[in-house]
Amino acid sequence: MPKKTFKKDWSGINQKIKDRKKKFKNDDRLYVPTFNDNNQAKVTMRFLDSPDIDMPYAELKAHFFNDVGGWFIDNCPSSIGKECPVCEDLYANNYYETDNEVYYDRKKATSFYTNILIIDDANKPENNGKVFIFKFGAKIMEKIDDVIEDGKQPWDENCGVNFKFSAKKKGGKMTNYDASSFSDEETELGSYGKEKEILDARHKLAEFSAESSFKSYDELKKKYEKVIGESSDSKPAKSRKPAPKRGADEDDDIEDEDIVEDDISDDIGDEDMIGESDDDDFFDDLDDDE
């Protein structure tokens, strides 16, 4: 009996079915380090000033955790000075004192985004000369603070200093960035190509603080209540899987696809790159006052 042919072309629909669990699309603008067989990445990069916002980098806070109702991964409205139901609940219930594990699991964390020129990517030389957005966290921001304190300016086009990014994956998904540093030598951006062409290739950063990047308070509250099991829409209770820790003293390399298996596609999203919470400063100040 001859094989019947499909009545229509299902290839496009079949692909959508395969991709149905992917919540995020890859962003080709974001730089993703390539690790060698020794789980190391070494890249010389140059920070580039922003083409469209006052600061050379964009700052974005987000909540990222798992509870009985699934995953909560959303930008925190406090990034743009608006109220956030998650932060509101953490403070109202004083989780910092009453349930430290819940507090550290749900607190907001800060990521920074800046344009970079790749000067030398040891593991992926085809990136050399290209401009990307580099997403990083508190550990690297501390190094930026230190180099500025030394009187240097990483983003300056006339006498900036290159960043020697060094990452080492430790057991599991942890990544260490301690060996990263800024060069001592100040150089002109034009040393690495035509300055105008490099600057013209920069990506806009304003979108990271645009209101369209944030859900409304009511949307977030409904989702939050569902995730923590306080909504009638919540799934039956199950064991809560704590999100990977985002401690103040270390940056965790947590790519989205590692966290939710096949539910989320990859993003540069190192928790390195999600960074450290500002909430700790609030409570540290309270401790200092006592």
C-alpha cells in the first residue's frame, strides 16, 4: 500500500511544537564566553561607552527563583523606581530575620550591561574585532570600582584600559572570575581598528530600563502568588527546589538552560552575571545603626 502524503506542509508547525517550551530566545548581541577543555576562558576586551544613555552601562535588577508553583524569573520594577510585590513581601515578612533561606532565594539581584570590543578571544578567535553587549555582576563591578579608584577609566576612548577577562569553571556550574583584571597600560581605542566603525557597531542599552521591559505590579503579584503557592491557580504543592545561591562573596555561573533544563533556552545569564543583591546593603545599614 503506497504511503500517503501529508495534506499540508507541517514542518513549520512541527518546529514550533519542538520549541514550545523555550521561553527566551538567544540574543546574538550578548557575549557568551567559550570555555576550553580545561574549563577556562581568557578574553581581552575593551569597554565601550554607551551610545544612548548617560551611564556607560545599564543596570537591571531581577528576581530569579523556584518554588512550589514553578519558576519566577522576572525583572524587578525597583530598577525603574516602581514598587515590586516580591520585594514588598520580603520586607513585610522580614524574611531576612525570620527565614534567611527564603530571603536569599527570592531577593533581587543586579546585572550590568555594557558594550565591549573583543580584542583577543583565545578560545574563539572569530569573535576578535566584533562588538557585543557584555553582561556581568557584582564581582566584576568591584574590579571596575577599583580601577576607577586608581584614576583610570575603562570606557575612555583616548586613554582607556583593557579588561583581561579570566573565567574558570569549578565543579558543577560555579565559575570563578578572581583572575580577571584591568591592564596597566592605557591605550587609544583606535589602536584596535577604525574608531568610528567600532563606535558605530555599539548596541543601544536604553531598552534595559524601558518600562516595556517590566510587567505591571498586578501581573507580577499574580505570578508571585502562584509560584509560592498562595494562589488558587497554583499547582499542587511539591518539594521546593531552591534556586542556585547568589551569595555576596561569589558569582555563580548559571545559564538559563542549566537551571530549568529544557524549559528555557540559553542566555549569557551567568549568575555571575546576575550579580549581588542590593537588599543586603539595606539590612547592613540597619545592623550598623544598632
